[in-house]
Amino acid sequence: MSVLLRPRRLVRPFSPVRHVRHVRHVRAVVVLLAVLALSIVGLRPAYAATDPAWGVMASGCTSSDITANRAAGITLVEVEAYWDRWLPTSATAESTDYVNDLAARVTACLDAGIRVVLGTGTQYPPSWVRQLAGATFVDQRGNTPNTGAVDTVFSAAARGAQNDYLRRIVAKLPVSRLDGIRVGTSTAGEIGFPGPNESGTGFLQSFWAYGADAQQGTGLAAGTPRTPMPGWIPGARTWNGKAVTASAVQNWFLWYERSLVYAIKDQADTLRTAGYTGAVHVPSPGKGVLPADLTAATNALLNGTGDRDGSLGRGLYYVDQFPVLAGNVASTVVIDLTGVDDATAVTARGLSPAQDMCQATDATTSVQTATNVAAWSNLRFARAQVARAGLAAVGENPGPPAAQTGGTANSDSEAEQIRRSPGYARGCALAAFFLAFEDVLDDPSSGSDRQDYVDAVTGTG
């Protein structure tokens, strides 16, 4: 196997290799301090007392959105594009009405002095993309995702369709004025393979690399190596008549998780080649696989041992992936940590001592075997890996607790997330924080509005 991507500054913990509009009157003196925040682009993380920029997720950038956000001092938003609305019926039939409307709304926000990060919406593929060769993920049992996830990781055809769409975004939207463009591989628009519940067979560990592309190289996306062990099934003790070693399995998993990095790198390269020179944001869920998890899992030949939360099958190994991204993507890379005040933060702050707050030494201690990082919140551990890689970090809270946002019985309510998230954003030196979601602040039934967000940021109310 040829692994082309190499990590930068990697500390090696092991050896080898997701609208009724209203807004309260806001006191004129209260602003969200976004004007004092450093630009996301070019920021290098340091655990210092600089205030994040304060924003919202999934803004419509309508005139009412702009008026409400400006009144509250919100000057940073994420706006989502939709692949299936842009090219609903074929690779060439653009919906002119949709494209023009999106461009007008993004431009309206920018002209009003509101900074915009664009979500590409590749997690919403048109139905015709699913008919392309190799476009469906296949796991080791022959299952396909019940969510309809499209394989832009290994399939050359699906990847090509996606990259054509990305080039259209650069050509039709005011990308030179954006703060960033989000890229991802999952149905949530984040980095990762489908989750453990997407096989349709319950919470069984699935590894989504068993199509002809990944296994045989047939229709494989350019620059992505095929499996180093064709035909081997996780858990199997032999391959090609020989005993399988833990080191061989570790090498296989490295290939699997780095395949996501190849896919992210290709999206970033496509945007850059098309003329976009700004930052790419990589939404990253959870804390990923921990070094101790990987050791236990590979020693057991990936038979399910060591899989705390499905991160193994999802291919999330930030200890390796963030430094590899830093060393191989020409664009400025910003990691978007999507677990600010998620359920793990609730658990971690209930410990004695609490384990939810980022510490200046985390980048070093997080990869030391003596550190119980399993007790840390997702945000704390993932933030430490961003720091190790020398990348910038932004964050967002999960939003109203639900299965699709990773909510559990232990999760904070949305109102509590609004109250607590600013402290986590500051304590973990995030360059920006995006509150999920704008429509929550506009919905009277949610019990929260922009004034609550203002009060949480300023410590008033």
C-alpha cells in the first residue's frame, strides 16, 4: 500500500502506522463582541484569553434574519447550500432560480457586514447521484446505508459529480468574500463514514470499504489507495492463508481512516483549483477513536472490542487525521468541533475533578498513556488534537437534543446549551462559536431567543 499523506508534527501514540421570525428589543449597548474577535483565517490556536466570534448555524440570510442578527450584534453566520436543489435532475440541469436566490441571500448578508461560512450541502445528494457507479457504500456484510449515504470517499463517479458541484459553487457564489467553506463526507456534512446504526442491522460495527472500488480498485477515486488487504473481513484471524497480526490490522485501519482524509483533501483541492483561496472548515463530531481504543481494537483484530461509540467504523481517528490534514492540504484548514456542550460534557463536568474544560497542557497530555482521556468531554479531547496539529478551531453545540444530534437522556437542553456554550468556547480558545440553530432563536415555542444568546455571551440577564 502506498500511503501518500504524511502527518505534520504527529506525536505517535502507537507504532506503525444537521420559522416564525421574532426578536426582542436588544439594548443598544449589548453586542456579541464579534467585532473584537480575530479573523478565522490564519488564526493559530493558543490557549489565550481572546474572545471568539459569536455566530449562528443555518441562517437563511433573509432580510428579517439580517435585521434580527444585526440588532443582536451577531455578525457571523453559517449558510447551507443544497446539492439536490442546485442540480435536482441531472449533472448539467442547474436550478437557476435556486442558485440565484442562494447567491442573493449570501450577498445580502455580506453586504450587511455579516461574515458567512458556507456549507456546501454535499450531504444532500440528488437522487441521480445515487445511480452512479459505486455510489453506494457497502460494508463487510454486504449491507448498504439505510440513510442513502453516497460514497464520495472511494467512488470515482460520485466523487466526480460532487467536485463538479463544488466548482459550480465557486463559479456562481461570492466565494472570495466568504470566511470559509465547509467540507465533509457524511450524511451530517461532517468527516466520517456512515454510523453504526446505518447498516439496518442495529448497532453492529460496520466498516464501509467493501465495494469494488475500495476492494479491487474498480472505479476507485483518483489518488485514493485501495485496501492493503483485499477480501479481509474485520475480526477474521487469517488472510490469504496466513495468520493476521495486530500490526497488519493497524495498518489496515490507518488506510481506512486516511481514506477520509484523501476525500477531504480532494474537496479542498477542487475548491482551490476552481479559484477559491479561503479557508476550508472540516466539521468533526465527537472525540473519535482514542489511542487506547485503537490498541485494544487492533489487538482483537477489529472484532468489536474497544469500540466505545462507533468511531472505529466511522473512521474517526483525530490523533492521526488532523496532523495529516495540516501537512497535506494547501488551503487553510479550520476544524469545526461539533460537540460543544454535548452529552459527554455533562458527564465530564460531573466528575471530581471535572474533566470538561480545556487545559493548556492538553495537547501533550492527551496522547500520554497515563492520561484517562476517556473521562474527558468530546470537545476537550478533540480540541487537544487540533492544537497538536497546529490548526485553527471553531465550534458549534449539538442543538435541541434528539437522536440526529447525538442527544441522550443526559444531554443539556437547548436553553442550557446556550447558557454554557460561551464558556466552553472561550475556555477552549475557539476562534468562533456557531449556535445551533438560527431557527431555534426564531421559534417562540423553543423558549429561547437572541436575547438569551446575548445574555449568555455577556454574562447578563
